[in-house]
Amino acid sequence: MAYCLQCGHEAVRKIPEGDQKPRIVCPACGYIHYENPKVVCGALVVHEDKVLLCRRAIEPRYGFWTIPAGFMEIGETLAEGALRETVEEADAVGVNPHLYCLYDIPAIGQVYAMYLADLKDGKFGTGVESLECALFNEADIPWDDIAFEAVHRTLTHYFADRKTASTHADFSLHQESIAKDKRIGS
Ligand SMILES: [Zn+2]
């Protein structure tokens, strides 16, 4: 059961006139509730030859490792969102953000924008949404315990690309579509 966000009347699911898809529509005031994809912004924060990972203290994927990432907020740019998540999840300041990976996940209505960034002063802590945070060498990445497919792909691209790229500008954009997140089975 859905209720109108505008007037509180009971809403119905139907295809509005001139539209193609069913929407939640209010028969009383005519308000149409559009559901559109959400943007997730994240940062692969690098220090020397290591990357910063956070072990999630929240669901979904509690206890699994991720890079700082979360839903973009109104009023910020993509890069600002990625760096805000870095503060929130790792108590760390990322600098020199460079757009690195874009993933469409149409099945769940999400777009991921992942940035490369440098870790300011090599300092980090543990944000409230994390159990722990740590810098990892390539050899120590917990590949089987990475929370999400988009994070797994970003790490994979990074370690492959850095064999030939040095500064962030040398890392070219990866744009991919993820049909199904094998890690979370959806
Ligand atoms: Zn209404």
C-alpha cells in the first residue's frame, strides 16, 4: 500500500497518460511519484603502493571490505560526494580526485562513479560505518571478502592499470554495465 507524498491519499499503481511505465499515482491530487536511479560515489584512495579499504559495520554486506562509497547527496558534486564518504567511512582526507570507473547497474537502478584519490598525509582512522580500515598491498587484498562487484572491478582495474600508469591522469576511464552483482546475488 502506498500513500501520496503530497496529500496522504491512498495512491495507485498505473501508467499515467502519455507515459510508458507504471508509476505510483495519486487519484486525489494527481501527484506522480517517479522512481529514478540513484548515484553512488566512491573513492579508491591510494597511499604509496597501497589502497585504503574499510570493513563494513552496516548492512548490506556487514563484515565485508569496500572502498569508501555511498549515495550522492543533493548539493554536492560527484567528487565531493566521494571525498565525503572517505571522511565518513575512513576518517581520511582524499585529495586529487580523478574519475576512474563508471558502472551502470540497471537491474537495481544504480550508477556508481568511482574516483581515484591520494590519501592526504597518509592518515586515516575508522569511520562510524566501518569496523576497521586499513591500507592494503595488492598481494594482501581480501579478494574473496570484497562487498560489491563494483568495488571488486575497481580494484582489479587499478592493479592492472598501474603497471603502465603513474599519475592519476594516466588512468583512463572504465565504463561498464554490471548485469548482476554476483557477490550479493542480485
Ligand atoms: Zn495526492
